[in-house]
Amino acid sequence: MPVGVGYGQRILEALAKGPAQNLLPGPISLFKGEQLRKLTGFVKSEGVGSSLANYMKGQSVKVEGGALGWGLARDTARMHRRTVFGVGGGLLAAQTLGVDPLGATSAGSTLFMAGGHAAVGSTMMKVGGKTKLAGMAYLGVGAVNLFSSGNQLGPM
């Protein structure tokens, strides 16, 4: 069997089964990979410790003039991030130790997860277009799951 026939057969089989993204990557996937490499290189050059420290100070990664860098520190972002990390760490420690006085740890975990899902859904809605509809559906399923017991719908 000639070399080209096996490759052509694999392409035809891939096209018959679905998109051939693994064989021939498109320009969008190549662009995404390049951007991920840039961001990973930036974070490595800054160091993981300083990146977490900058993040906890309220700074966010931004692109200015084609270069990645840390933005200005915002007090509200700093306060929210420290609160979330503190509450999440406390809930994780309580669950690890098996401490649940009067169901407080379970209730706190439920509220913490609901807040995380609300953040995901509202962020999706801010994007707009079809993503806005997906965000609305995500929030709707999350609301149904919050008040129902037993098997849950979706990833919640």
C-alpha cells in the first residue's frame, strides 16, 4: 500500500465520522494555542508566587499594546478575592475534618457553590449573543437544582 493512500483513507474516515480537527488544525485552534503559550510564558516569567500575590492584591492580567502585563490593583477585587479564598479554605478545612455543626458547613458549601455557578452564568450572559442564552439556561438549571433534592440536572 503506498504511503499516501493510508493518509487519504484516514482523512476520509475522519470526515465520515465528524470534523477532522485532529488531522488538520484550523487557524482558530492554532491562534488559541499560540495565545495560551504566550500567557503560560508570561506567568512562568513572573513566577507562580508573584502571580498569586499580584492576583490577591486585586490586579488582573491585561493586554496593552500587544503585551501582557498586570493591571492596576482594585480594592473591590482584592476584597472579593480574599473573602472567597478565606471562606473557601474554611469550608474545605471543615469538610476535611468532618465538622458540620447544625448543618452549617453543608449550608455554607451549598451557598458557596451557588455563588460560583452564579458567577459563571452571569459572566456568560455578559458575553452576549448565543453565549447569553447559554448563560440564562445555565442559571435556570442552577436555580432548579438549588431548590430540588435528589438527582441533579447538568453539571451542578
